[in-house]
Amino acid sequence: MFEELDMVRDLLDKQLVDADGTKMGRIDGIVLALDGDKQPRIDHLELGFAVLARRLHPRAEQWLLALRRRWSVRKSARQIVPVSKVMDITEEHIQLDLNALETPAFDWERWLRDHIVSKIPGSRSEQ
Amino acid sequence: MLRNGLVCAILLIAACGHKTPDQQLHEAADAAASWSATLQMTAETWLANSVPRLFVLATVDAANKAFDQTGKDVAQSQGRQELRAAIKGQLDIAEAAAGDLKKAIENNDRNAVAGCARRFAAVHSVLQQLEDKRK
Amino acid sequence: MKKAMTLALGILTAVGGFFDIGNIATCVQAGARFRYQLIWSMVLATIVVILLIEMSGRFACATKKALPDAIREHFGFGFWLVPFLILTVIHILVLGAEIGGICFALHLLTGYPLQVFALPVAVLLWVFLWRATFSAIENSTSVLGLITLCFVVAAIWLHPPTHEVLQGALPSMPATNPENYWFIAVSIIGAVIAPFLFYFYSSGAVEDNWDRSYIPVNRAVAVIGMGFGSVISIAAIIVAAVVLAPRGIRVDDYHQAALMLIQVFPYWGYELFAVSMAIACVGAAIEVALSMAYTFAQTFGWNWGEDLDPAEDARFSLVYTLALLGASLFMLVGVDPLKLTLLTMAISAAVLPFVAIPMLLLMNDRKLLRDAANGVFSNVATAAIVVLTIVLAVVSIPLMVVGGS
């Protein structure tokens, strides 16, 4: 682990991988907990298009959420990852103690795979 | 300030892009000469068995579209009357030859094809002379 | 031994990605209209692309990351969003133009109108991407791409006047039609320095597991691969200059270009041109489609890789699928393929600063690259390139309006 962590440089937009090394998105947002006079600390990490939209403009986020209500396969617009799940931070990626397939980050990936990709021949090579 | 700059840029481009009517006519002549030369070469390569029938027909179609466009450009032009008439005259010859070329290809008439090639060569030559007079 | 093989394949792939519909269209027009006078544009573009490709590869070797990956990570989503959207549009336009090239080549070979081939070509490309591994793609397109050497053979056979060719390697003012001259000069640069090349190349280096020990190989691939591609393109300019220019054939349409090899190859010239065009465009189309998928997947952190089964990277696969379908629409609705190509090359030239500036910044990150970071020479060169791209960005659209045909 680093002794000194630059949040924007070393965490934000960094690639996330799960316990097996499968890529599962990027850190799209960081949420801090402000507790009176105590030093701010990182409360949790956020993933999702809604988070990205909000970084651009609040209106963009509302528009995206409206779309999501109609068409999304996800249960929620943003995935929350508690800091406790961070296993390792390297220069290349940040590893989480999770299984990507079970997280909302893979909602679309799973949906596509189950509903479309697996129906097309050749999507998996013979074992 | 940015908007003023943008307006200036657009006006400048419009000014630079402006061609005199005679210049536009010469460009039309250029295009017509280019397609005549193309049809001449296409006919010659067909006679040499280097290109298939369907290619000649497709090229004639493309040429006809171009001749049509050139004809429209010439008709709408404000350029000199003699220049417009000269180009129109050659266009008519080229279009007629193109029609004949199509028929000749379909009938596999090698002599007719060779004749068309000569006519395209003549059109190209005349249009080329018009071009040379400009310089 | 393995590195020697990699070198050979890398060179071939680079050649394949270089000579595509953009190069064919711009070079044949350049030769037909201005003979040898625009060779300098190709030379300049080649030098720039060699430098940028070398940097893309060196970056991937040192960090094991491809460019889109690194750009999002180091500059953040906000900085990357606008270039990302613009480059997505360019990707689709270029893909449309390449598919147009394949369709036209098939039209030449079969006689059927080119619209007929739009969807079948998209489907065939898709099948290839769906089933093949990265190395299978690299190997097949690059070996088949050797057929484009016929242009070099033709150029040598035609014995162009050497002093005129050499003079053309230096910039000169045209005798007539300066707007068109400069427009084609800019389009040549836009065709050669194609954004998809860098994203594809760096992602490919990651797919092939290049590490720091491959930095010398990368340098050789950049110079020799891009150099070869450039030689083939210059050969195309020369052939057009000798065969089409004296006849006054200006190449407003691909049919006119199809005649260019017949003088040298009376029996096979027509078919050679068509097959060369088809193979060059197939190779490029695959690279563009993959480049777009890599860019999307890396931007959002999805799983990616041509070596993975589609079941493992469904979103990555979805991107190239939709890209191919969308791009085939241009030909389906009857857009003129040559006009689409020239428009795309001009727009591509206009957005080059978005490619060059992040690269300049990334290559100087000593914390990231350590001893592989840019030295003084590379930085001076890159700064000059950035200036050039900004000049191109300013002039390319106006030139298209004023000088485009």
C-alpha cells in the first residue's frame, strides 16, 4: 500500500479488478465522510454512468436517471463499494475483494451475455 | 469577441472560395474532359480485353451522371457565351458517344467501340484546348 | 527468435493498417491531379506517424496500458469525454469509408452495384472479429496485404522521371488550383495520421504482452512498418501520375482509379487493383472496429480483449458489432464512397490535436515511464507535431469548403 495517496491521481478513474483479476469498471466517484472537526475520510467508492454524468453537470445526471428508469437492467444507478473491500492498490489497478460477476458493475455484461451473446454460435470456444 | 472572429473567418472563407463565372466554367470543362478521357481509356482497355463488360457499363453510368451535372452547371453559369456554347457542344457529343458506347458494348461491336473511343478522344482534345487558352 | 517473428509480423501489420481507403483515395487523386508535387505531404505525414506510433508502442511496453486506458486514468473523465465523443464519430466515418472501399472492390469484381454488398461485408467482418484471436487477425490480414506491393512493382516498371519524383519530396507551389492542392495535402496527412492507428497499435501491444524488452522491436516496427506503408502509398501517387495525369483523368470517382494498373499489368491489372483495394480495406476495417471497441472498453473499465471469448467481454463485443452495423448504413443508403472518404480524412485532420496533445503529456510522465519517458529529441519532435496538428485543425475544414471537389 502507498503511504501517501493522492485521491485524484491514484484513485479516481483508476481501473478496478476483482479478486480474480477480472476488470470490473473504474472508480467513477469518491465519496468522503465529513464528521465535524475530524479529518475527512473516504466513505465509499462509486461506480456507474450516473456518477460520471454528475461529474459533468447535475442536469446530465437527471437526464440519465430518467432514461434508466425506462430501460435499465440494473437495480440501481450507482454501485457503492465500501472502502473495506479494497484489497490492494498498485500502479496498474485497484483490486477489490469481490467477485465481479456478482456485482452491479457486471449487470449489463451479464444481461448481454445471457440474453444475446450466448445465443449466437461461437461465443465460447470449445473447452 | 469570439463571435466576431467567427463571423470574420466565415466571410473570409466565403470570399476566398468565390470563383469568377469563367473560372467555374473552366472547372466544369475540366470535369467533362476528365470523364471523356476516362471513357476513352475504358473503351480502349475493353478492346484489349483488360476490363469486363459490366465495368464499362458502370463507368458510362457514372460518366453520364457527371455530364448531367456539368450540363446543369454550364446552363446556370453567368460566364462568357462562347465558352458556354463550346462546352455545351462538346458535352452533347460526349453524351451521344456514351450512349453509343453502351449499345456497342452490349452488342459486342468492337468497331463501334473503337469509334466511340475516337470520339471521346476528340472531345477531350477540344476541351483541353479551351483549358490551354485560359493559361 | 520469437522477437524476430514479432518484428516481422508487426511490420506487416503496420503496413496493412497504413495503406487503407484513405490513402488510396488521397494518393491517387494527388498523383492524377498534381503528379509528383504532393509526395512531400506523404513524407511529412510518414515522419510524424512513425514518431507517434513509436511513442504509442513505447508507452504500452513500459506501462502495459493502452492509450485510451491511460488517458482516462491520467486526465480524468471530464478531460477525455469530448475527445472520446469526437473520436467515436471519426471511427464510424472511417469504418464507413473502409466498408465503402470493400463494397466498391466487390462491385468491380462482380459487376453488382456496391450497395448490395454493404450488409454482407459488415456481417463477414463481424464473423471474423467474433471468432478470431488477435494473432489470427494480425497474421492473415498482414500476409494477404502483401498484394498491395503490386503498386510498388508498377511504379518501378513505369520508370517515372527520378528528378521530378525527388523534387516532389520537397514542398512546392502548384501551377493551378491551389485550393485543391492544399486540400489534398491536408487530406493525405489526415489519412496517414489516423487516430485509430494509435489506439489499435497500443492495445495490440498490450494484447501481445509486450514489455520493456520489446522497446527496440517497437522502434523497428514503427520505422520499417510505417516506412513500407509509405513506400506503397508513394508508389500509388507515382502510378497515378504516370498513367492518369497525362490523360487528364482527375479521379472524381473510384471507377477512374480502377484503370490505373492496367497499363503495367494488361491481363490482371483490373483485378489486381480490386483485390488490393479489398484486402487493404478489410485489414483497416478490422483495425478501426477493434480500435473503437478498445477505446470504449478501456474508457469505462470493461473487460476487453480479442483473445477473450465474446462471452467474457460482451460489452466489448457489442461495441464492434454496433459499429459495423452503423458504419454499413452509409453504403446502404447510397452515400458516394469517394466523397465520404475525402470528407472523413479532412475531419480526421481537424481533430488531430486531441490525439497529439494527450500523447505529449503522457510521454513526459517520468513517474510512470521512468527511463522510457521522452528525451529532449522526442519532446521537441512532439511539440512540433502538436503545432502542426493545430495548424491542420484550423485550415482543414475551410480548405474542404474552398478546395474540395
